[in-house]
Amino acid sequence: MTKVVQIGDVKIGGGNFAIIAGPCSVESEEQILEVAESVRKSGACILRGGAFKARTSPYNFQGMKTEGLELLLEAKKATGMPIVTEIMSVNHLPLYEDVDMIQIGARSMQNFELLKAVGRTDKPVLLKRGLASTLEELLLSAEYIMSEGNENVILCERGIRTFERYTRNTLDLSAVPALKEQTDLPVIIDPSHATGKSSLVESMAMAATAAGADGLMIEVHNDPENALSDGAQSLTPAQFDEVVRKVKKIREALD
Amino acid sequence: MTKVVQIGDVKIGGGNFAIIAGPCSVESEEQILEVAESVRKSGACILRGGAFKARTSPYNFQGMKTEGLELLLEAKKATGMPIVTEIMSVNHLPLYEDVDMIQIGARSMQNFELLKAVGRTDKPVLLKRGLASTLEELLLSAEYIMSEGNENVILCERGIRTFERYTRNTLDLSAVPALKEQTDLPVIIDPSHATGKSSLVESMAMAATAAGADGLMIEVHNDPENALSDGAQSLTPAQFDEVVRKVKKIREALD
Amino acid sequence: MTKVVQIGDVKIGGGNFAIIAGPCSVESEEQILEVAESVRKSGACILRGGAFKARTSPYNFQGMKTEGLELLLEAKKATGMPIVTEIMSVNHLPLYEDVDMIQIGARSMQNFELLKAVGRTDKPVLLKRGLASTLEELLLSAEYIMSEGNENVILCERGIRTFERYTRNTLDLSAVPALKEQTDLPVIIDPSHATGKSSLVESMAMAATAAGADGLMIEVHNDPENALSDGAQSLTPAQFDEVVRKVKKIREALD
Amino acid sequence: MTKVVQIGDVKIGGGNFAIIAGPCSVESEEQILEVAESVRKSGACILRGGAFKARTSPYNFQGMKTEGLELLLEAKKATGMPIVTEIMSVNHLPLYEDVDMIQIGARSMQNFELLKAVGRTDKPVLLKRGLASTLEELLLSAEYIMSEGNENVILCERGIRTFERYTRNTLDLSAVPALKEQTDLPVIIDPSHATGKSSLVESMAMAATAAGADGLMIEVHNDPENALSDGAQSLTPAQFDEVVRKVKKIREALD
């Protein structure tokens, strides 16, 4: 049995299944409030949204930064949902005081100074697997956090880099049972980044649930075609609602 | 909706879900009959077993060859299950007359002469994805078979080669919805070769089912520890029985 | 020191360095004769050319087949160069009687029946590494040939499949010293397939030479833009002449 | 022609070839002084050495940190060689004032905050390619540095992660000509990390030189067997001396 990590009032692990949803990037007050409200109604229990964005090119949208964080906190207040958002630098930590769970992105999985810094807080940490990181390396990065005293770590598989080009990355779903053989930390799946295609998210969300994941992290946007980042992999609120419905059926079958 | 491929009395595709099971290699009359009977009782509807084996080293067990084929046919007679077994050479085709489905193994996915040869028969063909083949290449290999007139092709994802070392290969489960966007051929999953570890098979079999696969191919051995090949990934009959039970629950939840 | 493999009058290995050159596919009498004559003048000592082609799609040019073999033999007669060409099926072996070296292509590296069949001849065999094959697997495939009695095997690294997309494949040049630590078979490099870009061939040919390769295999076409296959990676005769000149300089520096 | 980047009195690029050498980690005053002196004599012109180390596990040796930096500065003073050493955190920048070139390690290639921070200095930056980063991503990370005003960037290929297990990583030497088609920044090769085996370093150093690299970065240790990190890939001073001799021969042949 995995251990329980508590994010606000929400529990993940130990039999508790949680769906995290929200847009790739916070883009405006209207957008984050609308998406937050809709995913909450569908059954998400934690709100995600990027404020500081890790983008491959310096010329891409870099996120709304502190303003984005404020909008997330506003959405938290409006909906009652705890929030998770990525951190990019040790020096931004003070800004994350009211954030419920700190996300370490795939590109930061081996940013050891950052791992140690969040390890010195008591905040839940969502640690994403690097694009070319083995499960052993993921576990050792978790160890960097825990060895500083913070054991509230949730692992997230979000697709690895392979030769296949139909999907953005290759979802390594065997990571779920493989990690559970080696750790009691909760393991969640992000089918949005893993596939990079909204049309594949439903199927992979159901598969992840059946595989025994402790939760899902899914990108939802109120207007995917005009999203400032990752529109191709974002579900509409209606699509997300359908995914949650089907995931619940799988969960019931597992009981 | 995928098309239906019929193997003996068994249908795969078009809503029909089928479980193929059996040992990696046929090893003796006793072994194949015992495994065949037990997987049939648990709910498998097609028997698998290797007679001519594709082994990386010439010094490994190469299969019982024609004697293995005869034992498979005996097991077919005893249990009433249609059989599937791998072919290694165009010149072996005459030996496969009573085999119900011919398997093209991962290492033969781009053996174009072999593809064309089975394409000139009317036998169902189980085409496994190569270890480093893209989905596009898999579909083009299916095209080699179909362009010769044989449209009874079933695609099988069995894990791709990546940097991860905990598992033997990396199961690319997104291949299921990705292939269904591009073809109406049935798609099945082989969690045994994909993971290489019997402890991960159950979880991946359930995930594959939830992802929408049309069937599963699972290695079962009556004595995995002493198997002549692939023992580490083979289920015992009792483990297989449990997997089938859980897969059925997932199937029911999907209806 | 590597062992010597003799192809007609040409030696590879044991300090003998050989350049194999010619078009991807034999396309016409005029083409193969023109290319053969030009590469011979520049310093190539073995002529390559595809007659039976392994193409990913059944709808691509499949080679001139037996007619292509005849044109290669004509070019051999005209230039005095021994020839190497790929074999696709065990059943084509009788057609290869006058071919000096048989090539096992990357997609056939684990076509074990084919390996055993060429192992029962005494012809030199050029064994190309599979796209996702480890060096260990390449050596075991060579073992399939040698265990049948034919020790005239030359290994060829031609690029492996990775996530990088600028090049067609990734040339694994460390294969040269790595293989030499494990075998005394000659090792050659094919920079054309490895990079897929004619602009990168010169640099990689020089690097391969400096790394200690026993030879090179380079695609040359008299009209790359209109080549029926692999035009993007084919050198013009003038470019090839320049490559040979620079490779010779590296060879001299190594003495 | 690539642009010239100047590190102390040493030029890299624009026809200037430079060899960087030294131990993986600074371990003691004696060790760094001894190695520095020996590599200088053999022909290295920049000294490398790790003070803050990026280690996969928190339980591995993490480097001598500030003390290591001081010892590097001492070795610089003793030998007159400029030094390069890796930075792990934005907050360590003040400690690097007297360091001649700052190294961004493979695991930090997409630590965008760190890239921007070194971009706001005028120090030469050695940017290593990430283990699973495409050349396009490497160039975009360089862009992060340059867009802040610092154009003194040197790119370093140090092996990418593939399925091959004989070597620690797979050296992608085609990166040299491929990068030179896309940028005028100098490109150097690190054969030590790329292969992970000291026995393969000489061959790959020679190949990199022949491929047109602007320099090399090679790990040298006075006692590899007892090194605190990366001993298996470290050359002895005598081996390094031999490598430099052979690399010079290749350089001469290129002129």
C-alpha cells in the first residue's frame, strides 16, 4: 500500500485517487477561473496551472509569472481547490508560500539544488520524471528531497523520449507497477504531456487508472485552439468531463 | 470500430476481445498439454507456443521445430483451441498448413519477403511491432501483407527498446489508440515481452484492456523457473487465472 | 590486429583499409557503369549497388532485382571491381553466385535463417548492425554466420535509431573501438545511412578513419537529386573524390 | 568558420583547437596540482575539475565545493592555465568570479534560470548537451544565454542516452558537422563522459578531431582506480600524453 500525501484537504495514495486538472499556462483571470470551476464540477480535486514556464525556446511564452501565481491563488479561493504549480528556481521559493503543492518539472528532475531546497520545506512535492531518466534516477531524485526531511513526495510519469514520432513522448505506463515494487510513494500519470495529443488522453487516463496509478494530471483548456502553450494536448471541459466519468467506472471495477 | 479477424471459431476485433496464452516455447507433450488445458479453463481462447524460436544467440535453445508444431497441433486437438505460432522462414510455410494464425515476430517485422509470402496465403497473421519500429513502419509492414491479398492482419504491440533498464522493453500502450486512429485492424498487447517481468504483467494486462485493446497475448508456463526460454516473464497458471478475472472486470466496466 | 577478409583481390582488415562505393540502387546500365567507373578512379576498390531493395513501404521502388544483379556483374566486368549487394531472402542465394560479397542489411540482422544460410557458403558477408541492435547482438548475429562455418564476416555500423531528428540515424562511432575490444572481425562504417545527409558524410568518413575503422561504405550517385532512393545522402562523384582525398590524408597521419 | 571564444589567454574556435583536461572531481591539493601540471606538460591548455558535483544519488560524493574552487584557483596560479568548472545553482555565481569559464552540465542544459543568469555575465560558458536533448534544443539553450547578452558560448557534445549498454552513453559525433551547419559557436567533444570507458577515449578523441571539432575535454586522473568519481573513464597522465600526441597528428593532416 502506498503512503498518503495530503495536499490541502485532498489525499493521494493509500487507496485515495485524485485527479489534478487545469490549463498548461495561466493566461488570464477569466481563463483560470472558468477552467478551475469547470474541472471542479467534473470531479477534479486539485487545480494545476503554470505561472513560471519552462519553455525550450527563450522566444516562447514564458508564463505570467508572479501575476500567474496570484491568479492561481484567486482560483483556489473561488473554488476551494488546492493548487499545484511548477517552480523554476530556488529563489522563487518565497513566492510559493500559499501554493499547496510544488511541482518539479521533467527538465528539473536533476536540478539537485532545487530538490534539496524543496526538501527543506514541508510542502508536498510533485516530482516529474525526466524525459530520459530511468526509474532508478527518479527514485534517487526523490531521495534528494526526502534526505532533507520532506517525505511528502508524489512521483509523476509523463512520458519518456523515444524514437516514436506519432506521440510527443512515449508513456511508460509500466512505471506504475515498477515504481510500486520499489517505493511506497504515490505515483500519478500525466497522459497529456505523455501523448501530446488530446485524442489519446482519454484512453491513456483509463489505462493509467487500471494500471493502479494513484491519480492523474490532465491539461484542460477552455479554448485549446488558442492556448498559449500545449493546446494540441489540452482537453476541452466537455472532453474532460467524459474522461472523469470513464475513469470512475474503471475505479469502481477495481474495488 | 475495428474489423473482425477470425481465427478458427474465435473472433478478434469489432468488439470481440480475445486472450491468447501459452508458453514461450513448446518444451514437451506434457508441458504444452498441461498449459493449454489450464489456460483454456481460465478463459484463454487461443493457444500460443513457440516451435521455431528466434533467439539472439545461436547457442540458446532454438525450439523443438517441427516436433514442436506437432505437439501444438496435438494440444489444439485436445483442447479445441486454435493455435498461433511464429514463422521464421518463407520455406517453412508448408509446415504451417494446420496452424490457425501465423505470427510474424518482432525481429521479422521488416522481413519483407516473409511478409509478402504470408500475404499470399489466407491465414490470419499476427504481426508484432519491431523493437525499434515506429507505428508508421508497423502499418507499412501490414501493408506488405495486405497488398498481396491477405487482409486478416492483427497488430501486436510488445514493447519497444528504450534506455530504461528496469523492464526488458518499454510497453508503448498509447499505440492502441494511436493505431486505431490510423487503421481498422485489430490491435492486441503482449505485456509479457513488453515488461519481461511476470510481476508487472497483471497491471499491464488491465491497462491494455482499459486502453481499448482488442486482445492480449500472455506467456504462461507450468514451471516458470525451469522454462527453457523467457521464464522470468511467464505467469503460473494460477497467476494467469487471476489476470483473466481482473481483465474481465475491466471489460465489464467498459460496456 | 583484425583478421583479413578477402573480397576478390581486395583485402579488408589486418591493416588493409578499403572504400566501398556506389549508388543506393542500381537504376540503369548507364547509371551503374558511370558511377562504377568514377568511384574506381577516385580510389574505391569495391562497388556497391542495391538490386533487391528493402523498402519500408511496399509502394516504394523495390529495386531492379535480377536485372539489377546482371548490371552489377556487367559493371564488375567493365571496371574489375568486386561487388557487394544486399540479399533479401534465403531463396535468392543461387542468384548471388558471382557476387563477391553478400550484404545482410540492417533490417535482416536478426533474420536468423538467412544468417545461417550465408554461413553455409564461403562468401564474404557484410553484416550491418540493426537500427536498434546492441553491439552484443551484432556479435551474436555474426556468430550465427560463423557457427555454420563461414568466418569471412565484416561488421558494419550504419547508425542507430535515437530521438535525434537532424540526422536520419545516429552514427555510433564508438562501435569501432568497442567492437575491436571484443572481436577480430574487420569493422567498417557507412556514414551515408548513418547521417542521411550528404553534407555530413565527409566529416563522418574522416572521423571513422581516425577512429580506426577498416573501411568505409559510401553512397555515390551521378545525379543525386533524381535518385530513385536515398538521394539526400548520396554524394556526387566530385564530392566523393574529395572525401577519398581527405580520408587518405587521415590514413597517412595514422601510420 | 566558427567564431572565436577567448578563455584567459586561450582561444577556441576560428581555427584554434584547444584541449581541456583534468580530473572529474577536485579531490585534494596534491591531486589537482599534480594532474594540472602533467596535463599542461602534455599539451592541455585549460584545466577542468569539478568542485560542486551533480551526482545522481544524494549519497554519492558531492564534491569539495568552495574548497574545491579554491584548489582550482591555486592550480591555475601554479600552472598559468585558465580553469573551467561546473556551476550548480544561480546562487553560487558570486563564487565563480575568478573562474575563467563556467560549465553548464548536461543535467542543467534546460535549467533556464541558470542559463539566463550566466547570460547576464560576460564569462565564457561551456554548455553541455543534455543526455536526451536534440541539437535543436541545445541551440535554443545557447539562445537563452545569448539573448541575455553573453555570446561567449561553447557547445559540448558528451554522449546521448540510447539503448546501447557497452558504452555509458552514445557519442553523437555527427553533432560536430551538424551544429556547424546551424551555428558559428565553437563545438567541442567530451569523449570521457560519452564513452564512460578509458579504453575508448583515444579513438574517439582522434575521431572528434578529424570530424572538425574545435576542441576536446578529457578526464585525467593521477590514480583512476581510486578516483572519487568517474574513475572508469579517466585516463592516466601517460595515456593522456599519448592521446595528445595522436590528436596533434590528425590536426596536422587536416591543415
